[in-house]
Amino acid sequence: MENCVQPEFRWTWQVKEKYQLTSFLKVYGGFTPDHDATQVSIKIKSPVPMVVAMLPSDVANQLHASRRCSSPRWRRILASSAASSLWSSQCTFSLADGPQSLIVAPESTERVPHKKAEIEMQFVKCVENCEFLQTNGKELRLLIR
């Protein structure tokens, strides 16, 4: 093992913010896994139950463009999403999943309180020896002899 150069991974912040609740969908985009089985951690703290989902960025952008969180399409897509005022989850994504976006919104868009929600998202990212992680879409380990 002493002659083996391997990628080094660390948890990195993607999102850490308090935002004013609105009836509109909030989208945090730009997350693209840099390796297969990339771990993602999401934490939500809100005064009201929230709908939370990680979706392909193109789908999240379409939902955001419609600006109607209560549309039937929105509810079908998010039917299995968590709705809680304090929520935490970890999941994994692969390179094949492509760019992902975190979307959040109050579960009920009627009478949204004038309060803030806290959103945190971290993901495991390669920070050292990353050039050895992917070559032509195949995972490699470089051995120095």
C-alpha cells in the first residue's frame, strides 16, 4: 500500500444558507458527481414542513420555470419526497446520473410564514490525486512501482 497513489476524498459544502420562505420553488443547481457512488448529505430546518428532492438539473429547471409548485406535474414528480420541518438524509449518485439540483419548497404554498429555512448540502469530492480517478470514463488506480 505504501507505493499506491489513490484519490483522496473530503466532504465539501455545496449549499449552506438561510433563505426567506416563499411559495416558489427554490433550486440549488450545479452539482455534478465527480465519481461513482458520490455521497451527498442534505439537512433542512424549517418552521413549516418542506418538500425536498434531488432531481436531474434539466427537470428541476423546468419545474422552476413553471413557477407553480402546486401544479399536478410538480406533485407527481415529488410524490415520494420528504415533507418535514426538520429533515436529514444521505444518498449517493453516479457519473451516469449527470448534473443534479436540490429543490425545496414549503409543502403547503398557502399562507407561507414570513420566516427563514436553513438548507445545508455537502458532498464528497475528490481533493487529491483526482487525475487518477477517471480516465475515459473508467475508474483507475495508479500504482507506482
